[in-house]
Amino acid sequence: MWEYTDKLKDHFFNPRNVGEIEDPDGIGEVGSLACGDALKLMFKLDENGKIKDAKFKTFGCASAIATSSVLTEMIKDLTLDEAAKITNKDIADYLGGLPEQKMHCSVMGREALEAAIENYQSGGKKKRELEGNVICTCFGVTDKEIERVIRENNLTTVEEVTNYCKAGGGCGGCQAEIEKMIEKIQPDEIKQAPVTVARRAGKLTNIQKIQLIQQTVNEQIRPALRAHGGNIELIDVEGNKVVVAFRGMCAQCRLAELTMKDVVEAKLREFVSEELFVEEDKESAQQPHNHRE
């Protein structure tokens, strides 16, 4: 069950500016019904070049509706230059935050706004086109889109990329390529190892502990498993219990139990906390890695 802020729930149950504008100055359409999310955003300018009205129509979840609603409120009374500076993080922050798995809704809002501005600047002749090469064929996400969400949101894992743009959340065939992109774009963030410093600082908060666990998986555990054709996914953290699922060759290996104790648990105890213990989510390991709404 997702945890939604009061502001997000308000914009879901009472969405603002739903509908269409007659003779709009700019229209932006992104997403598709086939992929589960679609958004049409339009605006009208006043005589001073400021957005005097904005409306939307969307198909999607509660977060898609709420982000679209709040975006129309955010851009009113702004010039196009000012509106163009709005990021997906600004949209999420305005709502008091979004569940990580729903951040792609804020990205869709930002993309729709950019498409609407481009449409206006081209005199209504230009519709947003895909830039770059399609990496995720399941959701039609290009390398340019993936690179942008990685850079703008400082993403360091495939799971995070999936949360922000859905890439890698279908058949999973593009996950290896996404990992290579992350390693190329964020080498310093992935290679840095401040975990031992943070550990010496004393008792960790839950957020700090989860961050260190994910960092240790990325830096200390995953490279070792990938060298042998395997991989690992962090599923959940419950107190001192760390739930993981093995992927690739590791998921089929009869020695997975030893790997879990001698590699995964040992590294987490070394770099995060000696109180941690690891359990394998075998049900998840036996199924294709699909993005869950």
C-alpha cells in the first residue's frame, strides 16, 4: 500500500483544471494508453505572455492525476521561460513527496509541459518526438530520456531508473544496458564508499541504514555476482532483516544459500551493521522481474 500525502490525496479526489481549453496556445501529449499512463496538457497565454489558464486530461493512477492537477496550478501566472524551469522534482516536492515507485508520474508531467511549450514555439506545427535510441522497448523509453532522469535525480540503480521512467520494468531485457549507462554517467557516486565513515558516526537512522545497504549492494556485492553471471535485487528492509532476490545465474545456483551468507550477509555486516541478517525472497527469484504498480 502506497503512502500518499494529504496534498496528493486532495489533488486526486479533487483534481483542479480537468478538461480542455478551446483554441489553446500550446498542447503537449505524452505517454500512451498501452503503457498505462497518458497525459494531455494545454495552456493559454494572456497579452503579457503569461500562462493564464491550463487544463489537463490524463489516464493513470492516483499519482498521475495528482501530479497533472498540481502542475496546472504551478504554471499559472508564469512566463514560458519560468514554466520551462520546472523539474519533475519540483512537481513531487509541491505535493509533499511521491512514493518512489510513482516518480515516473512527475516525469510525465514535466515531459508534457515541455511538449506543450515546444508545440507553442513551433506555431502548433511541432509534436514531441522521441529523441535518441529506444532502450526499453516495453515502454518506448530512449537512452536520452534515461540519461536525463539519471542526471537530474542522481539515480544510481536500475530500480530507481524504473521508478522514474519505467525503463527496465517490463521484460527486464534492457536492465544490463541501463546499468552500463548508470556506471558511465555516475561513476563517482557508485565508486564512492563513505559507508565506513557513516558507520563510525554512530547509530544510523532507518533512512541512513537503507541507503547504506543499497550502496553496499551496488558497490561491494553486485560486482562480485555479476562477474559470475549473476545479480541481486534488494527487495525490502524490515528492521535488521534484509530481503533479497538473486537474478541471473545466482537464481539457478544450488550454492545460493552459501552465497547469501558468505558474500551478501558478510558484506552487509562489514559495511553497515553487524546486527543485519539476510533472507532470500525465493518466490520473487522464480518470477520475471516486472515493475509493479
